[in-house]
Amino acid sequence: MKKSSVVFALCVLAIVPMVLLTVSIRENKAEQQAMNAVPPIKPGETRSSEWGKYYPRQYDTYMQTKKSDEITDVLKHDPALIVMWAGYPFSKDYNKPRGHYYALEDNINTLRTGAPVDNKTGPLPTACWTCKSPDVPRLIKRDGEMEFFTGKWAKYGDEVVNTIGCGDCHDSTTMKLTLTRDYLKRGLDAEGSLKTADITHQDMRSLVCAQCHAEYYFKKTEWEDKGEKKTAMVVTYPWNKGMSAENMEEYYDSYGFSDWTHPLSKTPMLKAQHPDYETFVTGVHSRNGLSCADCHMPYVQEGGVKFTSHKVGSPLDNIANTCLNCHQGTEKEFRATVERKLARKEELAKMATDILAKAHLEAAKAWSLGATEEEMKPVLQDIRHGQWRWDYAVAGHGAFFHAPEETLRVLAGAINKGQDARVKLRVVLAKHNAADFVAPDFSTKEKAQALVGMDFAKLVEEKKTFLNTLKQEWFKKSEAKGLYDPASRKDMVLKTSYN
Ligand code: HEC
Ligand code: HEC
Ligand code: HEC
Ligand code: HEC
């Protein structure tokens, strides 16, 4: 080949990729612009695959929350919890969280939601759907908030059928982040340090999560529907006095609220529900202005397009795009740091559960020997406050990392209150000639279930009947109504702690 031909060939070889690159940049620009434009998605659309037609990258990453599918049975890991939650649904079934893809499925399958036989049977209220689906804001809009929070869980079985999706965090007519749950706005205004009127865009990148990842209770609310008296169980954030464990405890104590009465110790109990947002704001990352999305939904670059990863999961799956955006160090070091924080929390949490479970059993013994209300009252107050603190510290699964100091401080308080109860119990037991009473063994799931008198096999059998009958009808009916998005459950496999 002549020299000039070689030069020509080399030039062509160099130009072709450049032309291709220019075309692709132009295409990427077009895609980036399309991503910022507002597509014709129906207002209040609850089917995420409909949104996915316009935003394939966000949709694809969102669907990858499916990969976090492991069931970890927490009750098996720590059977003391069965004793601590006796008489409350959590004692039946409690797993670690999985991906958002499974949120609705897990709510339906857990033994906690029981085995309704029709749309009127319980045991739980409609409020249990609240943080599982974009169908919830749709129903609140359609039926009104009071009607939504009235009745049993099964009432909306054929209406709440799409798992957490685009409509939970975005307004389809503007694509802006939006708050779809009014109880959060009421909570913020009652607490007062961040009024809803002052919310910034960076705040929104955490607040969309705080719609679900926060402590709540069901506030019994009487209301009138065209002359008929009804009672709603309204999801409410107990933030009026502040967000710390002590602030919320004071709020609950101020009007004698309890979630249930413990059948063994007879304690009026409080149940904490994942105060992720409340603990997060006490930590160093929040104080430096970070939002949940900064770590759980990092920006990623794909073929020249920069977008938000919607694979909400462990930031440790993507250390390069999360921690290493701000920190120096290796992936290995970051993993080790997080593990060390977890191990410290586990150590104190284990002490607390052992102490609190024993306190319940020792209190039961004291009652059986004829202890009086007066003798037991201070004991029960300590158990209530101790277990509340433990639950507040551990129910938010990420708190050990988000706010390690606060988590360990609250756990120390739980251990202290639990031991206070047990010191007082020793005196009561001694008075009733049982100074050397030793609480029975609760070291396995089966032993703990026997101690609290749970017929586990029956619970499972009833649940399985429900799964094979009413659950199936719900999806068929909702599909006929055009509400249900089959893509949202594609390849769903039944995974539970009991099957
Ligand atoms: C509509 C309610 C809702 C919203 C909004 C929500 N979550 Fe969740 N989240 C849940 C529920 C429910 C689960 C548990 C799902 C399960 O275990 O089936 C969960 C699970 C998780 C998990 C565990 C995932 C895993 O793979 O283990 C993380 C992390 C998480 N959420 C973070 C966030 C962040 C960050 C935001 C905001 C960007 C957010 N969530 C918004 C309800 C919500
Ligand atoms: C748990 C809340 C949550 C859910 C569910 C959610 N998003 Fe987002 N989305 C966010 C956050 C946070 C951002 C970052 C917004 C920002 O900082 O401007 C975002 C950003 C976006 C953007 C802007 C471009 C980008 O990538 O930053 C688009 C488009 C988008 N989401 C589409 C979707 C679609 C489509 C779905 C459903 C498949 C969805 N989102 C589900 C929270 C959510
Ligand atoms: C500085 C980074 C960072 C920020 C900001 C952050 N998280 Fe996390 N989060 C983590 C890490 C790290 C873990 C532990 C992950 C693990 O153990 O795999 C975690 C764990 C979690 C978990 C438990 C997941 C599980 O499967 O057990 C939830 C839920 C969660 N975070 C929600 C949130 C919410 C809600 C916010 C905002 C209020 C938030 N996170 C802010 C880094 C962060
Ligand atoms: C957007 C920036 C940013 C990201 C992302 C980020 N951090 Fe940080 N981190 C900070 C800042 C700022 C501080 C406070 C530094 C100080 O006060 O000296 C901090 C402090 C820390 C500390 C010391 C305080 C403590 O809690 O012990 C650790 C450990 C840490 N980060 C781990 C992580 C890990 C793990 C991740 C990823 C999951 C992460 N960070 C993600 C900005 C970030």
C-alpha cells in the first residue's frame, strides 16, 4: 500500500468514531432534554410501567430493587422479641426489610396482617397499607382521608395493588418531587423546626423518604359521614414535642397512649416503627446538609447521560458513587467502618433484649404470686420506657450508621430502664417469697412461642388459605378494573419466613 493510502485509511479510522461520538452526544442531549421535559402521564397514574415508557433509565434502575430479595427472619435471630412483643402482631412474623419491589407483597404475605376471609374482616386497620403503594394517595383523593383510614385492612385489598412507585414521590404533571402524604406535612408543622412553607429542594430529597421511613401511630379519630358516626385510625407522627426518643415518649405519656397491653407483664406498651428520618437528622451527615438520596439514590453516568439511580438499597452496593464522592479511602475501609458501627449496636441491642424479655417474664411471675397494682406500677413504667427506647434505636435499620452516637445513647437508656425494672421486681418477688425466681428459657423461636402461648401452626395454616383464595381474587378484580400493573410483579416468587 502507498504511504498516502495508509494516511487516508488512518484518517478515516479516526474520523468514523468522531462522527459517531458527535451523533451520540446529540442523541444523549436529546435524551437528557426529554428527561427534563414533562411527558403526557395521566395525573395520579399509579402504574410505574406507564411512567417507565418515558423514563426507561429511572424505571430500569427502580425495577432492580427486585434484586434485594432475601428473607431474614429477625425473630429466629433474636427470639427474645417474641416475648417482648407478646400479644402484638410483630411477635408473629418480622423480617428485615427487602427492596421496594417487595413492599406490597411482603405486607400481604406477613403473618402480621392475618388471614381475612372477606373485605370486612381484620385484624388490622386500612392504615397498614399507607406506606406500601401509590394507590394510597389515589384512594385518599377519591374517598377522602377519613374514609381511607376507616375500616379493616382487607377493605382495600383489590385497590392497593401496585408496590411503592413513581407516584409516591413525583407529581406526574410536573415530574417534581412531591409529598403525597399529608400526615408528614402536619408532623413537620407541629414539630416546627422545618415548616412546610420553608422546604427546599435538598430537603425534598429526604422528605419523600420521610413519608414512610418515620415513627407513626394510629390516632383514633371520630368523624361523621353523612350523619353516620365512624372511627378512623389515622396515621400520625408524634412530633409535637420533638423527634428524640424522650420527646416522643413524653408526647405519648401526656395522654396515656399505648399501642397494646402486654399479656404477660400487663404493661401498657409503645411500639416504635422505623424512626429513620428522626434519627438521621441527629447524625453528622445530615448536619452537613446531606439527604437520603445522596447515598441511597446517587447520580450515575451511563453513555453520556447523567441520571438518578432509582435502585434504592444499600449504599454499600455502590460505594464508588456514594461514599467516595466525598470521602477518600478504599471500598474495603468503608465496608469495615460500617460493619464496626453495626457490631457495636448489635452488642448493646442484644443486652437490651435479654434484659427486657426477662423483665416481662419476671413481672408475669410477680402477678401470678399476687403482686398488687401499687407494687407493679413503677415496674411497668420502667418496662414501657425501656422497651420504647430499645425499639426506637433498632427499628430504624440504618440508624446504627446514620446516627451511631444517638443510637448507642438511646440503647444505653433502654438497658438502664430495663435493669431498673428488674431491681424493683427482685424486691416484689422477695416479698412474695420468690427472691430466687429465674425467668424460663426463651433461646429458640419455638420455646419463646410456647412461653407466650402462640399457636403458630394455626396462624400459618390460616394465612396459606388466605394466600390461595382472597389474595388471588384481589389481583384479578383489580386487573379487571384497570388498576393493577402486572409488570410490577413480574417473576414474583413467594418468599416468606414460614413457607
Ligand atoms: C411509600 C413508602 C416508602 C417510601 C416513599 C420510601 N420507602 Fe423505603 N421502604 C419502604 C418499605 C415498606 C420498605 C420495606 C420493603 C420490604 O421489606 O418488603 C422499604 C425498604 C427500604 C430499604 C431497604 C432496601 C433493601 O434492599 O434492603 C431502604 C434502604 C429504603 N427503603 C430507603 C428509602 C429511601 C432512601 C427512600 C427515599 C428516597 C425511601 N426508602 C422511600 C417504604 C418506603
Ligand atoms: C422513593 C421516591 C422516588 C420514587 C419511588 C421515584 N423517584 Fe424519581 N426521583 C426521586 C429523587 C429523590 C430524585 C432526584 C431529584 C432531584 O434531586 O432533582 C428523582 C429524580 C427523577 C427524575 C429526574 C431525572 C433524574 O434522573 O435525576 C426522573 C425523570 C424520575 N425521577 C423518574 C422517576 C420514575 C419514572 C419513577 C418510577 C419508575 C420514579 N422516578 C420513582 C425519588 C423517587
Ligand atoms: C451518608 C450516607 C447515607 C445517608 C445520607 C442515608 N443513609 Fe441510609 N444507610 C446508609 C448506610 C451505609 C446504610 C447501611 C447499609 C448496609 O448495612 O448495607 C444505610 C441503611 C439504611 C436503611 C436500612 C436498610 C436495610 O436493608 O436494613 C434504611 C431503611 C435507610 N438507610 C434509609 C435512609 C433514609 C430514609 C435516609 C434519610 C432520612 C438515609 N437512609 C440517609 C447510608 C446513608
Ligand atoms: C455528599 C458527601 C458525603 C457522602 C456521599 C458521604 N459522606 Fe460521610 N461524611 C461527609 C461529611 C461532610 C462528614 C463530616 C466530616 C466532619 O465533620 O469532619 C462525613 C463523616 C463521615 C464519617 C465520620 C463520622 C461518623 O459518623 O463516624 C464516616 C464514618 C462517614 N462519613 C462514612 C461514610 C460512608 C460509609 C458513606 C457512604 C455510604 C459516606 N460517608 C457518604 C460527607 C459525605
